[in-house]
Amino acid sequence: MDSISTSSATAVPHASETDGAVVEAHIPQSMKRSVLSWLRVRRTAQGYVLDWIPFLLSGSWLAALILGGYAVVFIVALLRFPLVGPVATVDEQLNYYQIARNFLQYGFMNSGFLHDLSTSSNPAHHPYIYSHMPPGPEIFVALLMKIVGEHWGVIRLVLVAVFFVGMVYFLRFVQLVLREHGLTGAGYVLLFLSPLTVLHAVDHPAYSPFPLFLCFPLVALMRYYATGRTIHYWLALTVVLVASVYAVTLNFILFCVAWVLVWFFGLLRLRFRHVAAMISVGVLGIALHLLQGMWFLGPSVFLEELRITLSNRILGFPSADEVMAFYRAHDIVLHGTHVFDPARNLTAINHSLRFPARVVFVLLGLAVLAWVIARIGRFDRSSHTVVVPVDDVSAPFRTSVGLLAKLFAWAVLSIVIPVALFPAYTGDYGLQGLGEFLLAPLAVVVLAYAVREFFKEGCALWSVSAPGELCVRGLALFLMVAMLLGAFMILARAQQVGIKATTHSHFAANPNGDLVQIERLLKGRVVMTNVYPTTASFFTQEAAFGGCEMAAFGSDGKVDPSRCHAAFIKGYGRGVSVNPTHAVLFRSLFTGFTQCQKDCLKRLEARLNRHHDKMIETKLLTIYALKEN
């Protein structure tokens, strides 16, 4: 049989031969590099390096999954009810919207850029001023409304975008702290943020920039040191200034304390003059807000109102009843219902220091430290002491112990100092779970150090030849790993409960959906309500009375709106009278001055049922048409 021809016309080249027509690809080099980078593959002179283990240890993949999950949950709830989320503090959210609406309708200068909480359609009833907090969030929402109108879903998406940008800088801050001390695993920090904290802050006009304000100036300063480009330094100072006129005062004090303590404890290598410049800019922002209030209210009224506010928020007096006449005489919002109670303040501090599986990871950290001391330390029988030698072997241990101690002091002091400054106020409000952003890095350091020591000990056991020593050290390692896995199981259980509750509330019908009934039935009507007036009047777009309880609804059927706690109507009681036509009774969404709850609320509802006409009743609220006095 003739053999197969191998002439030059038909020969197939060997695999090693170069033939562009056969093996050449048309994939752009930039795309190849992007794909390899995404796969965590690096090309070097020695070959391709697979960075998979460092990638897994960094936790960035987990952070992306967690943030993506939160985004999905938020979007689902947003599509169901664009106005507010199911875990939002409704009266706060509606206040931001309403003040922004007033800014656009009456102009920023009508209230001197201060909050105007009046909802009346009569311009003569404006402004009704609230001056205790900077107006940054409301100005930001007003600018967004100027662009997109009252499309609340779009506005909330912008706030969410701000939050997620802040989370990137939060992760970067944690990464820098860990890297400074020879650790990795910043992405795992999100395991120690509770779902309720994240989903409550994610679209809150005042809280959504919290991680950005806390971490951006620090990251920008480190970028400035690394590159020498002054733009990063000026960006840091700019964000500090914005934070000073935007953030809730309690939170901004927390930021200032945290920034100073990062320098003081050496968590990052900051320079004192730059930290001092940040604090100086922050003080400037606070001073500008105080001057703003003095300019609009006048020096005497401003100073008296400031004295009342500080006294009430620190000591709990004077009471609301004692200063009601002063506030109404000057058309200023009164929130002075705080009472100083050491037990409540300690409870608030405890709540502010919580994070998921707190006790378990504190115990895990102590156990790991004791285990490492047992490995590297020497027991002195004569003095009954343990000596940890100062050498290269103990250097990582000493560095990590120092980091844990500094992070613990940083987080606790940053949280406790602002809370302790206003004990009566924080007994009611606290930090709304935002302290987790300072405590989570402490937990992730415990985790990172434990994992590193477990791997180090596991590798060391391969060189142990003595069976007894191998057995003892192996058993100790097994117990420590079991403890870590147990801590993870408890953390997973705690987070599972939170995830289940928040996803159920976001995927189910929004419990605040009944609020639209107010607009449908009562738009343009003056109403009385037992909660914050804006909770109802945002929808009626008319004057309203809030905190109306038993005293305002007489047993004989007569109503007296002057007995309500809040009437955000300029001139009310001084020649201006407004007559309510309807009442909205809420069964939840209570505010700080709500006194009538539980049995009292049942009696109030029975009184309204007896004397006034019920228009509609839902799980959230009941609307009544008031009979004329």
C-alpha cells in the first residue's frame, strides 16, 4: 500500500512550529490582561503566578457578594414602595423630604438655610425653624429634587450610591490598618455588620455618608503620603468640611475623636499637623452653623435656645413643658423631651458597643492570645510567672496584641466619648447601630490573627518529631480550630436571624405602604395626629398638629389642638389660628415625645371611635373625620 504523502504542500507543522495563520488570536492585549487580572493570575518572568490563596484570604470576594446581596434586597423593596424602606425611621425620612420641599418652594434664604418644618400651604405660616443639626442632608436632597423632582426612588438610589462609595473607603481603611500590622482579610469585616444597621443607613439622608465621612479623610491622607500629590490632602480637608455641615452632630464628634485616636494610637502613620488641620476645619464648619443660627434667630434668642438645648440634652432639664412657651413664641421646633437617667445611658452605651456575635469573638480573641502565649512563653517556676521573650519569634504576637489593644481603645473611646457628652439625648437616640463600623475592624483582626496563627502552627507541626509534643500541640490546635468554627457558627446563626428578618420585611409588602391613604383621603386638610406631625402632613401638604393625645381629645368629644405637643405653624397661638378637620391615629411610628402607648393608646382609640367618624382603618393607622366642637 502506498504511504500517505508528506509533501511540502500538505505537511502539517509540528506543534512547536510558529504559524501565525494557525495559532494567532485577535484578542486585544488589554482584554487578556483584564481577564487574567480578574482571575487573579499574574504573568512574571518565571511564569504565571496564581494569587488565589491571597485573594481568598483578603475577603474581597466575600465583600463583593455581601454588598451585592444588600443591593438586591434594597432594589426589591424600592420597586415595591419608592418612598421609604421597610426598616426606615419614617418620621426622620419624611422630615428630610419635607424640609427639602420647603427649600425649593420658599427658597433657601426664607429660613436662612436652616430647617423649615412647617407643612402649611400658607406662606405666612413659614418658616418654623429647627436649628440643632446642620442642614446638609436637606440641602443635598433639595438639590436632587431640583434635578429629578419628587421621584423618591431615584433620590434614594443616589443616597445608596453614596453609601456604597463609602463602603469602598471603609474596606480600604481596614485594609490599610491590617497591612500596617502584617495582616490581611479586610473583606471579612462586613461579616460583623448587622443587616439591620446596613439597610437602615443605606438610604438614610444623614447616615448614608457615615462610612465615607469616617474613612475617606484617612484614606486620602495615606494616599497623599504615598504619592506626594497635594490634591489628596485638600480632598481630605474638603470632605471634613462637608461632614461638619452635613453629619448629625453626635456623629461628627465621633468622627473627630476617631481621627485623633487613629493618629494617637498609631493605627495609621498620620502626621499630627494634618490631623490638627482636619479638626480645625471641622471646628470651622461647626462655627459656621452656629453663626448661621445666630444670624437668623438673633443673638439673644439663639443663645437662650442653645443654653436650653445643651442643658436638656446633657442633664435632661428644663422639661418640654417648662420651655414650650419660649419655643412657640419664637417659632422654633421643640424636641426637649429628654430625661437624664444613668441606667438608660448605660444601656445606650451598651447598645452602641454591640456587633454580631460580640461576646463569642471577644472570648475567641482572649483564647487565641492565651494559646499563643502558651506556645511562645516560658513559665518561670521560681516566680510563678510567664515570660514572653522579646525576639523575632514573638514579634508577630507583640504586634498583633498591640493592634488589638489599640483598636479596642480606638473603637470604645470613639463611641463612648460622644455618647457620654450628651447622656440625656443619647439615652433616647444613641448611634443607631453605627458603632458597628468601628467595632467590626476589631473583630476582623481577631479573625485574621487566629487564622494566621493556625496556619503557622499547622506548618510547624510537620517538623515536630517527638510524639508526645506532637500530640499535645496537635490537640491544642484542634481545639482552637474547633473554637473558631464554633464562633463562626454562632456568628452565622446571629446573622441568619438578621438576614431572615430584613429580607422578609423587604420582600413582603412594605408596612409603611398604608401612608398613601393619607394623601388619597386628606390632601389639603388640616389634621391632628398622635405622632410626629410631618408623618401625616407630608402627605396632606397642609398644616398639622403632632403629639395629640388624651389631653387634646376631650372625653366630651371636643378637640383642643393647642394641647398637642407640636404645631409647626408660624404665629400659632399669637393671633394665628388653624382648625383641624381630621385626625390620624397611628399604632406605630411613634416619636420621642409620644407618651400615650399600649393601654393609653387603646383608650385614646376608643374615645375617638365614640365621638368621631371613622373613615378608614388599616393595620398601621385609622383616619377620623372630626365632628365640630
